[in-house]
Amino acid sequence: MISSPDLETLPLREQAYLRIKQLILDEEIRANSFLSERTLAEQLGMSKTPVRLAIARLENEGYVRVSPQQGIVVLALTFEDILDFIDYRLALESFVVRSLAGTLSDAQVQVLQAHLETQAQVVHDPQSTRQALVSADMAFHKFLASLKGNRQIVQALERQQEMLYRIAMRIFQKYPGRREQSFAEHQTLSRLIIEGQRQAAVELIEQHILRIKSLLVGSGG
């Protein structure tokens, strides 16, 4: 999820920050678990100083909480966080779909279809990891936003990528069958956009996003 041109060339504090965050995003460090600077330093093969700096940054971003009594605690997403995120995506992506329907050029249609084929390879590969499935799912939504050609919309969606990643990782773990369902919805949505069926496309993207809430409510969050 977190990209870096060459992690090893970055300062140790940046390496520690990126690696610890990725462990949290991938749920290799689970929510509500307790960490220690020493354990993390040993795991990452570095001193406690860059780890301490990384933890301070992650605390500022809301990933962990540091207290004298408990030490470092990984914070779980709250249901309120998820509901706010769903509202945000509904507003943003419904606008994108409404704007795109019936407007794509032949070249854009070809690129969209190629993007779906790439996602299909990941979805239908039984060896695909949950991380790969989530990344492919996210890439589709980001690609639709890029087709709109509005840089502000793309940047707004990019700022929410880590939240989306955490939520999608949870859903794909609890509902393995969602990989096929989600991709089928992407295929249908793409067809509706290409055919210019604006209302049906908007309704589908809204259902697609709202299903996040229904799945999480059904699983107890």
C-alpha cells in the first residue's frame, strides 16, 4: 500500500514510520494490541530512537496512542470514522460517476476495459493475497476518478486511501466472497458508464459504497 522509490535510501525515522504503518494497515499488528519501542526496534532491526520518532508521528495521525500506563496501543477504526468516510465517498464518487456516464471516448473505454482485465487477473487468482485484492479494488475507484480529469478530486481520493485500505482489508477478511461480488459490480458499473445510463450508474455506485456499512453492521463492525 505504502509506496517508496527505495525504502533503504530514506532516513531511519522515515523507514520506521513507513514500515510500522504498513504493519498496522496490513493488520500484522492488530488493533487494540500493545507495542513497545524495544520490540519494534528489534523487529525492524534498528535502534529505538527512529522508532520513537515514528511512533510520535503515528500518534499524531491517529494510528496509535501512547500512555504511561499502557505504553503504545494500536487504535481501531471507530464506527463513526467509517460512517463519515462512507458519506465522503458517496458525495465524491457519485459525482464522478454522474459526470463520466456517456462521456468516455473510445480510447478511454479501451483503457477502462484493460483496467478491468487487470483486476480480473487478481480476483480470479486463488493465490492472490488480501493485500493484492484490496489494492486492485482501490485502484479501480482511483482510476475512475482520474478519468474525470479533475486533479482536486483525484487528490481528495488519494488522501483517503489509507482509510479505504483499512476498511477494505477488514471486509475482505470477514467476507472472502466479496472479492467476486465487488469485481462484478465494477464490471456492471463500467458498462453503465460506457452506455451512458447515468441514473443506473449512480444508483449502483451508491449501493456499492453503502454495502460497506451493511457488511460491517452485519459482522458487528
